[in-house]
Amino acid sequence: MPASSAPCAAPLRAEIESACFVCGPSNPRGLRIRYARSADGSVAATWTPEPTWEGFPGIVHGGIVSTILDEAMSKAVAASRCRALTAELKVRFRRPVPPGRELAIRGWILDRHKRRIRTEAVVTGADGEELAHAWGVFLTMEAGAR
């Protein structure tokens, strides 16, 4: 999980967006996932998806899975004191993601080059089997960018 120490264009805002669909504590329809930073710079969380998030019976909707992976990568970028937006997202679904079971989510930075930050994230089952893997590219927000 190497990442250069190049400075970011804009610093991380310290507060959590309380209405964020994935991590916001004030969003009544949100997922409310709490990510924590690890010593190696990656972020991790556990999450138990509800059956109401199924796409097909017994399988969590792929859009929800993609969202939690995107957020894990975003949190890894934010933990590195950068403010950046997702520019590209690729997800490979390896196994069906079941509702009602605790899952592990992890995201990390691969490398940085100028404004581009390449990331990866995984969601695994309790047995450690990888259920989905994501690759992302984030672009740091320049001063004055909206």
C-alpha cells in the first residue's frame, strides 16, 4: 500500500458531513458506517447490511456495495489529509454480498501523482473471503475549486 507523501492541494475538513448517506450519523436513511484509520494509513469498518438493501433476494444491491467501497477509498484519501473527489470507480463483484451478516470493509491509497490519487478497497465476509474489490481514482480539489 505505498503512497507518496506529496502534499495535497486542499486540507481535510475535520468534521463529518452529518447528512452523508454512508457515514453521516444524522441521515435517517443512511448506512451510518464508521470507518477508522489503521496505523498503515488504510481505513477499515464493519457493517451488517439490512435485507431492505437487497437487489435480488439474499443479495445486497451492487450499487450499495459500490457505494461502501467508494466511501472506504474516500475515507482513506481524507485520512491522508486530502480533500478529493471520485473521478473513476471500477468494481469487481466476486461473490454475492449477503444481508444480515457482518462484513469487513477496507480502503487504502496505492499512490499519488500531482492531483491524482489511486486507491483500492475490498469488502470481505466473516471468513475473510473477498466478496467485492474496487479501484478508484480521486482528484484533489485545488484551492478555489467547487
